[in-house]
Amino acid sequence: MKIKVGVIFGGQTVEHEISIISAVQAMEYIDQEKYEIIPIYISKDRIWYTGKMLMDIDVYKDFDSLKKYAQKVAFYKKNGVFVLQTVGLLKRTVAELDIMFPIMHGNNTEDGSIQGYLETVGIPYVGSKVLGSAIGQDKVVMKQIMSSIDLPIVPYTWFYDTNYYGDKKLILKEIKKIGYPVIVKPATLGSSVGITLVKTEDKIDKAINDAIKYDVKIIVEKVIENLVEVNCSVLGNYTYQEASVIEEVISTEEFLTYTDKYIGKSKGKTTKGMVATNRVIPARINEKLYEEVQMLAKETFNIMNLSGVARIDFLIDSKKNKVYVNEPNTIPGSLSFYLWDKTNKPYTKLLDEMLSIAIKDFKTRSKKIYSFDTNILQNFNGLKGGKGIKGMKR
């Protein structure tokens, strides 16, 4: 019997379209001899849809016109079975699920939001759990954790939008201490959305206000000179980590932009996701740096509580041969399959291993104690003059 996999994607996020691309790519390569694929698309207005039509990328070019052919559904655990059920008066089950495969990017999705929901319902799912997902989405928290174990990171400062409105001079003074040029980023977005390179102080205010459009928390980082950007993917969980080959990413701008990552030179054609990025594989760095990047990638993966496949991005000062950990991507664009393909792990095999890791991890976690059979409320006398109730009245 095939394992029923709910591939869940979309959501209310600025990386909505990138999620669709990554998910459709993955669904094309999941082994259909072993798995039954159930696509689950969450629209930008947070409505859940299912239907085989959602496996076709062309559907999303005009989804508003075609959504009537998909089924609106809700996700439940019903009589011990995980189901997708139609909404409305006449509810019926349209699909049963064994495991979820989130392929979502950005806020409200990849950041632990969807993982928390799946945890609450109780279904096994692929990828990092709530904590790792949340850490991996917040560039400030991740840097605080990395610095706590002395992973190499670039100098940075951060602040909330209210801090900037309240004491702009103090924040600009802190940025000046870092030294221009700097990169201004929304703290919890990915795909280079809302990011600005600032070379001089007179441009910093506009860059910060642009970032504030996307997030309440802003991070400002020192620009690395003689920059080489490399990425390494990691597969595994807390018990083991396997590193992929390393890619060197070639940007057409002074830092890797959204266009570099997802549009490239397509000139209006359908983007191929991260596959469209200009890259050199393997990266043109010396053997010592290569080994250091792979080691740091696995260490970052482990310390961040990640699982499944992640991509760890690095910045290298090529003149000083100095490596800096930039950030982890807990659900990377295109699931970094192009790196594993070069590591002699075809995409179908990679997806199978990700699903296997999730199933094994769920079985391990299911053996742990999460609740007690005893009910301490059975003999609770709080309603008969308990101090707690009286305190509430006062």
C-alpha cells in the first residue's frame, strides 16, 4: 500500500510563488510507485485547496479563474485518521493522509507556524520541528545562538521599528560603529526580499524604512569585502548530518538578489526556482576552506535543531580566507536538490530519504512521554472555596 503524502505549499507570505515552484518541482520527482501524492495548496487568503490539478504549474498563472475546479478543504484527525474534508454543509472526506510534506517559504509558514499546527493535530511531517523552524526564520535569534557557541558571524546590530521611530540617532550611531557599507534586512524574511545594500550614511534611512515595510524587526550587517558567496546543503536530523557539495553563487549585483535567485535570465519565462541561479559547482575555493564550510554547515544544522534538508549560506572574504556563517534555510528553495544531484543523490532518492527521516523521527518521538494517564482534576476542590477562585474574584 502506498504512503499517502500531503504536499502542503503556498500560504500568506511574500515568498508564496517561490513555494509553489518548489512544491511543483518536488511533486514531479516523488516516487509515485511508493507514495501517493495529495497536493494541498494554501491561497494567499489562507483557504486550503486540494486536487490533482494543483500539481500543474500553469494553474497558478490564473488561479482565481481556475480555483472553482479545486476542492476547498479543511484538515482534521477524524476517528483516528488524518483527513482532508470538504467545507460547507455537506462535509465529506476527499483524502486520507499518512504524512505531511511542508514545502513553504517565509513568514506565517516556514517559521514554525505550519509545523505547530501539524504538531497540534498530531500528524508526522517532513523537515524541522517548531523550534528549529522558528530559529531558522529569525536572523537575529539565529545570530544570537550562533555567537553563543562562537560560530563565525559578521558584525551586526538589530532593532525594532518602534526603536527606530523612538530614537533614530542612537540606532544610526550603532550602525556607524559597524562601518559602511552595510546590508539592511527584514529579520524574518527570506529570498532577499526587502534587502538593501547601503554604501553611505545618507542612504541608510530609506533602506531601513523600506525594510520596515516587511517586518517589525530589522537587522543591519557589515558587508564583507572580497566577497565570495557559497552554500552547502545538509541532510539528516539530530543523530547524524550529511553535507552536500558546495556551490559558489554568482550574483549579477553586489549581493545575491531575489532576481538572481529565482528569475535569472528567464526574460518572462516561467522561473525554475533556485535552479535558475547562476552558480559554479563545486565552489572554487581551496580544499581547507571547502572542508571548513562543510564542517560549519553540519554544526550549524545541529545547533539550530534542524531536520530533513536545509541549506546553510556562507560569506567568504577571499583575501583573508575567512569564512562566516550567514544563515540557515530550513526549507530551501527547490529543496537544494541541485546540490544533492551533484553529490550523487538524485532528487527522487533525496525526497525518499527526507520522508524516511520524518517517519523514523515520528516513531522515536512517539515513544516519549508527553502526557499522563492520571487526571489531577478529579479530586480538585477549587470550586469549593479554593484560594485561586477567590483570588480571581478579588
